Amino acid sequence: MNAISSANTSDAAAVKLHPQTWRAVISSSIGNALEWFDVLIYGAFAVIIAKLFFPTENETVSLLVTFATFGVSFFMRPLGAVVLGAYSDRVGRKAALSLSIVLMTIGTAMIAFMPTYSSIGLWAPAGIVLARLIQGFSAGGEFGSSTAFLVEHAPHRRGFFSSWQVASQGLSLLMAAVFGAGLNGLLTPEQLYSWGWRLPFLFGLLIGPAGYYIRRHLDESPEFAAAERTETPLRDTFSGQKMRLLIGTGSVIMATVSVYLALYMPTYAIKQLGMPAWSSYAATIVSGLIMMVASPLVGELSDKYGRTPFMIGSSLAFVVFTYPMFVFLTSAPSFVNLLLLQIVIGVLMTMYFASMPALLADVFPVQTRGTGMSLSYNIAVMLFGGFAGLIITWLIQATGNKLSVSFFVIFGAALSFIASTAARYVLRVR
């Protein structure tokens, strides 16, 4: 298997695109956007959800429980990766994508209409946990299957087309921040806690049916349709591709840490720096906008120059600059300084993340690509994404040091620097 594949051929621009390539981009991006919008909205409104569904006498404990519930769903992601990823390798990308968006929509509906703790007691947090578990299982198969579906429509331009997955996540981050800033600015606290927090979940609920319709009316990806299939993709991945799985998982860590850092910043600004909610969400809008607009450009450049230069450079920059950036912000907390920090995070995050999906596609062969990408992505997201808010909140509480957030980021960046370097020099992926 040639892991580098045809993504780096010199005549890429001359290869004709499959007729359904852009429809594949839309269908994949819609599901990915829905997944991340729901995840980001839960994190963005964590303070409100904590009080409505997990009330305790100690606000920090309440917030910790909320982030723990947020993280519990990520335990389901590897299971979803195994079941839906292997399903996509055996039956097809289209079938797996249709199933995942139905499950995601069910989970979103449960959160949108769930009565609060004051109405139904312990059934309320139990219902939220169940909804997050369903969403976690669905999300476990979404990224790997949808990214494989994309790159297999345009194997000569994997970087560019797979980067639309990241652009859709940037749109989700942007929309989550817009809802956060808008609702906090336009509604009174009473309105926000009564019904306002439900609006973004209801908005997310509208995306599901459209995504399902588009996915059901697409053909199977041509590269997968032409490939010889395996009946044991999970066994093949673990038996013959352990090094690829390890490097793939390590490569996802920095993408996960950077996104959840941007997600955590509103909570950090509100709880640790005492900044108004609207300013923290407004600054996050910038990160989402950078991610949405710049991802296709980075993806295009990765087709030309390779994935690993962007990933190695970005992870090294996170190692070097994260601590000084947070010293700068905490010593002079202001909207302008928070905005500057979010700009830097947005640029470095996009450099890394927009290159990463194509690298994963290069790492795994088509027969096990859905399984390998899903497992790599979701193991990393479970460990470094789902519990990011919980870990950061606990670190700050335990150490009494507001700069503790930087230690988590630096650790993740160092691991991804090692993994992306190994991808280049061990697997020979550019």
C-alpha cells in the first residue's frame, strides 16, 4: 500500500473531478457541521446547563459535573468508530453516513426538549446523559466515514476536499459563538435560563433532515466502489496496522486540543477572568471565521507541499507560544487581548487541523480507511477532547493557577509534534 498516494501528483489540477464531488462535500460537511455544532453549543452554554440540569450548592462542582457529562459521551465514540467505521468499510460510506445523521438528530432533539431538574428531578440529568451517549456513538462514525467519502471522490486533491470538513467545523464554531453572543446580548438572564438556551439546539435540529435527504440521494464513493472489500476491517486494522493507528491517533490530538481550547475560552474568560459573556463569545467568532475561510486554502497548499510541514510547524508553535499567550491575557484581561489570543489560536488551529484529515486518509488503505480513521480520530477526541473542559477546570481548581490551561495544550501539542514527525519519517507520508 502506498500511503502517500496520488494526492501529491504534479498534474492534480488536470484530473477531472467526479460529477458528484461537490455534492459529496455538501453532504459530508452538513453532518460534520451538525455534529460539531451540537458539541460546541453544549460547551458554550455549559454554565447555564450546569445550573439547570446539574444544580449543586458549589458552582465549581456543578460545572465539573456538566463537563463530566459532556465527556461521558466521548466514551461512546470509540464504540461508534468500531461499529459505524467497520460498517462503512463493509457495506459502504453512504449507508454509514445516513445512519449517523439520524442518530445525531435524535440526540439533539432530546436535549432541545428535555425538561429541567426543577421539573422532573433526576430524570433531567439522566436524559441529558442518554442524549449525549447517543450523540457520542453517532459522532464516532461520522468523521471517518464522511472524510473517507470525500477523499475517495477526489483522490488527486485529498487535502483540498477533506479540508471542507474542517471548514464546516469552523462554521459550527462561528455559529455557536454567534448564538452565545447574540442570546447573551439580546435576552435577559431570566429569558436565557427559561427558554433562550434551547434555541441553538432547535436550530441544530433543522440541519438533520436536510443532511439525511442529501446523503440518501448520493452514489457510493467511486474509489471504495472499485476497491476489493474486506469482511474483517477491524481485525485487519489491529493485526497489521498498529503503527499506523498509533501515529494516526497521535496526529489527531493537536487538532482536538486546539478546537476544544477555542471552545473552552468563553468559559475561561467568564469564570476565571470575570469578563462579560458577550465579549468572550465575540472573540470566539473570530476563531471560527478563520477556520471556516482559511481551511480550504491550507488544504490546497497541503496537496502541493505536503501535510506534515503544516502540522509539525503548528504543533511546535503551540508548544512555544501557548504559555506566553496566557501570561499576556491573564496579566491584562481585556476584549482586545482576548481577541488577539483567539486570532493566534484560530490561525495555528487551522494550519494543523485542515491538513490532518488528508494525512489520515494517506495513512490508511481504502479497505480499512473508514475503520482506521474513525478509531484514530475518536480515541484522540475521547482522551483529549471530551474531558478537556473537565481537566482544565480541575487543573485550575487544584493548582489555583489560571495558567494551568496552557499546560494541557502544551502536552497535547508535544504528542502531536512527535506523531506528525513520525508520519513523515516513519510512514513516509509527506
